[in-house]
Amino acid sequence: MRLRAGARTDTGRVRPQNEDAYMTRAEQGLFVVCDGMGGAPAGEVASEMAIQAIARELQNHENGDALEASPFLPHTQRLVDAVRQSNEFIYGEAQKDPRQAGMGTTIVSAWIREQIAGVAHVGDSRAYLWHNDRLEPLTRDHSLMEAHIEAGLADEGHSLPVEQQNVLVRVLGREPAVDVDVTEVPVRSGDYVLLCSDGLTRMVAESELALAIRTYQDPQQICDHLIATANKNGGADNITVVVVEVTGGWWNRLLNGVGGHLRRTLSREAASSSTLNDPRPH
Amino acid sequence: MSKLTLQYEGIALKDYAVGAGVTIGRLPDNAVIIDNPAVSGHHARVFEEGHRVILEDLRSTNGTFVNGRPVTRHVLQHRDEVLIGKHQLVFDQNAAATQPAADAPMQGLGDTVYLDTKQHRALRATLETARADAAKPVTTRAAVSSVPRRVGVLRVIAGSAEQDEYSLDGNTSIIGRSNTALVRLRGWFKPAVAVAIAKHGSGYVATAMGGKPLVNQSPLEGRHALQEGDMLTVSGLVLEFAWKEGVRAESAA
């Protein structure tokens, strides 16, 4: 198994600065996206701190043991421990420096080892799995909206007032301890894992995420296309996308190389002809 | 005081006070700017006439729709949905005049706000009472830490293995050469991960990851929900899936 990653972040068209941050370490199988809290003090500091804390935790003891007994695989549990530690770190820093008081960040992280992706997240940054030509969500937002949907009070996107749509119920760095949601999923050659901030998912429908993966196939091209689409649709927030392609060994790539190229060409043609059906520009 | 809420894919982007009148279009001189090629430069306008609010299409290329019907001139009713290109504008007749949003349009999506645990608990409590049936667990965490009443096991039917029976306690159980595997396969040419078995709701789902594993003598393809009596064949090892009743002590406790 081999991982190919693409990534891109963009300020968008409304916000004055980019408070998102990301990390891709394809060799290690580690991928992280953080969205610093918009407008809040030192949002960009918090997201950067979270990334660095995770990197530090998981770099030095690559094969260290998980801190506690866990139903999850060791690497998944270590990722969760690292997310918890980065929360403590950001919270501690915020207490020290009044200019950084109240800073916070979301996090979505995936550690892929031996074909199992461990995914840990806090907040409304998301992870998706592309498997068997289908896009599956791996995370549920820790947002007021999601809480309403869970309670059966709202349909997705519809009945919550605008000013309540940005309310998060869990972030890193705001309280001394945080609950981290965890999931594990097997990944196979041909699968993609997509991590993103809400600047993407609020601007681009899930069906368009799926179409981008199917059409472009190359991780960096998928990211570039999705950022452009989010900006075209308004770019109301910072946008960050990380796309990880799971590929087979070199012999698989050799076997699929010719066929894969042909498929890409065909699906691009299909995609470009479908755009002709869109409403006519003025 | 009435307002229009701009939405895309059902997600509210921005509120606009109708006031004396607003124009909607792609160009920057409009009050409501929708930067999309399907939207005309000056696409439509909304204005007050007496105590009515009128929507008028400005001979746009792709038209203006209200509740799915094309219109050229339309008296807006409360909650009317105006479709322009791929964007929607929802008309609200009774937006409170005291709302600051009515005068100053919101900046983009607005800033992200965080509810601390105390506020969140209070909210949860109100949501809990509103919840139709409280049977569903609230978080995935609760589901993970609860003790399952029955657990799946793999019984070794044929081939050599370290144990006679493997209990599928973990969230993900691996059959393979990996040292994190529950069922360890020995030998250089065995796959690191041959089969991954994941807990899914109250059951288990097996996915073939490497080699050529079989389920009930047929190739294991895609995701297979394990049933009592299923036979997995992995690198010469034959394993039977079964349910085991009885309360198991939680190892983490």
C-alpha cells in the first residue's frame, strides 16, 4: 500500500486572513486539518499550535504504546491521545497569554497504518472516505446544527437561523479537557480519504466532492478544483482540503497504469460534456 | 421590516434587508451579488410598493423562479423561495426591525461561535426534552464504552493458530501478519492485513484487504456483514464466526 497526498489551503473571498492550517506526512500516513476559530483572538495561532503539537507527539515515538487500554488499534489510540494533549497544550498557552485567551480550533486527523485509517476529530472539520465509487462521511460535526438534526428538530441546512449556524459545541483549546470522536475504517487501493474545513463543505455540495474525485483522480488536482469551486460559490470562509489516494504496490500501478489513464481521459470527457448542460452564461 | 436570506444548497449565506429596494445580480453594483455565470449582470429586483413587496425579473437570461414557477413580476409572500441560478433567496415578511442584521448585512458566514460545556449542557437538556424518542444514544463515545451483551468470536476450524478462539472485542480486528493483528498469520508471504473486521452498529463487517480470502467458499468482496456460521478462509486458516452470549468484563475499566 502506498499513499499519495494533495493539499491546499486558501483564504477565500471574504475573510481577511487564513486561520486554517494543515499537515500532510504521506510517508508516515498522518494527515491533519485545523480550522482556527474565525474572528476569535489568535485563531490562526491555535490551529498552527494544534498541528505542531500533533506532529511533535507522533514524531518522536513512532512506535510508542498507547497511554491506556482501548478498543481501538494502537495507532488510532495514540492519535486520540495526541489530540487530547494538543488540547491541553493550547489551553495552557491561552491561560498564559491574555492576547491569546479564548483561542480555539477544530481538528480532523487521520493516521493510516497497515490499511486501517484511524480518524479523530473535534468540531466541524470533516473526513470522508471515497470507496467503491461512493462518498461516505466518517465524522459528525460537533455543531449546534448537528445537535438539532440529531434531536430531530431540524433538517440538514434548513431551519436554523443564520446566526446559529456557526455555533460549535466542541473545539480544542477552550476547556482543560475535551471529548474526541474516534472511528476506524479499512482503506484499500483505489480509496481516497478527504479531510476539509467547513469553508469547503458550506460552499460545495457532497455530490460535487464525489464528482471531483471521480473526474480528476489525482489528489492535488482534486484539491485545486475543490478550492476553485468553493471560491466560485462565494468563498465565505477559509478553505482547506487534504486528499489522500490509497494506491497498490508498484506492480498494481504498473498493471493499472494503462487502463487508469484511459479511464481518466474518458471520465474527463464525460465531465466536460456535462458542464455544457449547465444554464447558459449571460 | 422584511428581509431576504441568500442560500446555497440549503445553507444560509447572508441576510439582506429589503428596505426601499434591492437589486440582485452578478455585477458588483447590485445590493445582492451572486457571482455565478448562471446569473445575469442585473438579474432581478425586489422593492416595496405600498405595503406589498414586489419581485421583478429584469429580463434575465436564465429567469427567476418563485417556489419552482418562472415569474416576471410577483408579489412576495412570507417564506416564498426565489431561485436565481443555483442560489435561493428566502423572503421573510416579519424580520424583527430591532435585529442588527436588518441594517448591516452579515459578514460572510459570520464568525464561528463556541458554546462552552455549561451552555452546551443546558442546550442539550432542552434538546433532550424535545427529542421524540430518547432511546438513541447521544454520542458515539457512550456506545463505545458500554459493555456489549454479546460479542462475536472467530473459532479456528482448520489450520494452525495461536488460539482456538478469538474474541472480537476491539473496534477493528485484523487477520494478518501485522503485529497489531488479532489473528496472527505466520510466514513471509502472508499479507500484513488479510481481513479487517470492524464493529458496525451491533454487528461486524469483514473487508478483504490482501491475499485472496474466502467467505463460505466464495471470494470475500467489498464489505460483508458477518452472520452466525460464516466461514472465513484466510491463507489456509479456516475460521467460523459465531456470537457468544454473556456479559464480558470491560478490560479498560
